[in-house]
Amino acid sequence: MTKPHSPFTILFLLITAYCLLITSSVHAQSPAITRNDAILDFPDTVTFTLQLDDASSIRSAALIYDLAQFTCLDVPSRVPVAVTGDLIEWQWVMTRSGNPPPGAELWWQWELITNSGETITTPRQTLAFADGRFNWQVVSADGIHVHWYKGDEVGPILLDAAVSGLQTLENDMGIELQSDVHFYIYGTSQDMRDAVLYIQDWAGGVAFNEYNIILMGVPPDIAESWGTGTVRHELAHLVLGQFGQSCIGGHRPTWLEEGLAMVVEGDPDSQTTSDLQNGIKNDSFAPLRSLNGAFPAHDSAASMAYSQSYSVVKFLLDTYGQKALQTFILTLANGEGYDEALTAVYHLNTDQLENNWRASLGLPPRQIPPTPTPLSAAQIPTIAPPALPQSVPTPPSAAASPSNTPSPSTSTCNLGLIPLLLLSIFGWRWKRP
């Protein structure tokens, strides 16, 4: 005769069946995704859309997105999005933030939290920013890509100029390209300005160093004259920025930045030659220390500042060589001050460098005023610090449990079965009265 099951065993089996039913129903609640895309209206908006077959089991949603770019601290954007139906949508309005340039790449994914606390993360997808107003062509060589749409020869002409400038950087300065660079050449400056929100009306080009992208407006009739030198100049800024990038606050003086870019342009043009001749004849060069920061805004003074910077950088290269220049750039990237970096590499400060350069031009030394007495801490009035930043509550979706955390109902079943299992093991030995 078969021995009857104990009440504990029967109870254990019933609860086990119930938990299996609950678990299967929880997993059955995960909705199917029928649409997941991002629509670009360049340069104004990106609209993200997630369509579910049934969103009734979704408690909250968050969109996570970021741009592929160089940054010292990469923190993706996270936007809580209300779930009001099966269609979940959010729009990035770039007129509020500025827009990435054509050629930039965006990635995004959605994070959904179910009513039972489970986390569902969609696969990461990407979107390339493209200016669809024009039919672009592209030519490439040596890690440089030139995109253009107007003038059959514009792309090849400017690519040759860029490759030539890169060879100057590598051969004469030892500064190498670290990652690919993309030029987008617009047929007019106005076309270029229409592709970038919040750009100055006078701008003929703009460099997005964090994306390794340069936009320029180059009409075909000046591509071979103005365009070639400008492409080399802007490429030099971008490659120098890659080579000397710093995440600890390192900076380069403007005379070094602009002078190096002008050297990469090639032989000095007539304006540069005229500026240098007049500067020598009239001893009218600005103190080099004054060119550490912003250049003058006046046309003639600005032109002289660029020409003088070209001459100083050429002097450094011709006198001390490319290895010293590389070390100087990297020392600045490590956060050293201008004088400290010059002293460490060339054993000169800014004023001594200027006088050595002036001597090479046949000019007398500049009379350097004595260094003013530094301020002591007691001479500076104490300033009350601003208010502390206010903490912002973490959005519920950001604080949600990770995807491998069991749902509350499943956890309850797993923990609750332990005592019942023990009772069922020992309960079968009890005899019925």
C-alpha cells in the first residue's frame, strides 16, 4: 500500500507550482519591440522612436545616447521619457544645444523598467549625421578624406594640398596623424554656415577638433589659391591638437599654435613677407609674451601677429630641430606653463626666446621691464565662495536594479521555499495519529 503524502509535501508542491506560474508570467510580460529608430532633420533635430507591441507592463523608460568624439570624460546623456502608450518618443532639439557637424556619429539605446522591476536594455544602434542637401563625393589618401559636391576638381586639388601639409608635419616636425580627418568642402561659405547652428556670419570655415572634422566654404574658382593654403592650415591645427591633446589642462601659446599652422601652409605669401620686412625695418614687432593669448582684432595688427608667429616657430625649428619642438608640445600638454616648458626644453623663457629670435633678424634685444613684485596672500582680499551646488534626485530609471536582479515575486518564491522545503523533508517521517 502506498504511503500517503504528508501535508507539508503537498503544500510544498503547490507553492512550487505557483512560483513557476508566476515566473513564467513575469517573463511573458516582456513586450516585443516593433520599431526602434532615430530620424535626423539636419541640423535641427533628432527624433528617437521606440514602438512596443504592448507597453502595459512597462513602468518607466530612459533614452541613453552619446556621440563618438574625443573627450577626457565620456558620460552618455540619459533622458527619462514618459511611457503613455505603446509608442515612446523623445526629440533632441539641437537649436538649444548646438549641432554636431556632418560626419559625426551618434549611438543610442533604450532602458525599460517593467512593473515587476526587471530591466530591459535594447541593443545599441548608430546614426551618422549627414547634410542631405547636397550630393557628396569623396576622395581619400593617407587617413585624410575630402567630401565635396561642387566643382569636379575641387576634391582632388584640396586632397593633394592636405596630403602635402601632412607630409610637412611628419617630415619637418615629426608630428604624425593619430586618427583619420574628414574635410567637408561646401561650395560657398553661406552653404557651410547653414550647416552649423550659432556660427559667426563672417566664418569661412570651422574645425570640430573633438570629431576630427573640418568644414570649409571653398568656391571652385579659389580652390587652388586660397583653398589649398587654408586646408593645410586647418589640418595643422587638427593634427597638432591630436598630438598634443591634454586632459590635465595643458595649453599651447597662440603664437606656437598659429605659427606652426602657417609653417605647414608652405612658403610665406606676399603679405607675410611684407609684414616681416616692415617689422625688421621699423622694429615694430609686438612683445612675444603679448602673443601668448588672443591676437589683435585689427586687420594690420592681426596680420603682423600671424607673420611674427610664423617667423618665431621657423626660428625654433631651424635652430633647435624637430625633436625639441615635439618635446616642447608634449611638455605643454603635461600641464606645464609656457615659461616652464620653454625652460625645460630650450633653457630659455619667453623673453629670452624673443631676444634670441630678434638677434637672428639683426635686431637689438628688447628691453624687458623688471618682473613686478608678486602679490602675497595677505594682499588679496578673501572672497566668499559661491553657494554649493544643489543635488539633483536620480531619475527612477537610473536607480533601477540591473537586468540580472530577480523580480520581487521570483525572489519571494525562492526565499519562501527554504523553510517549507525543510519541513517537507522532515515531515514525511511523522506518523498520522
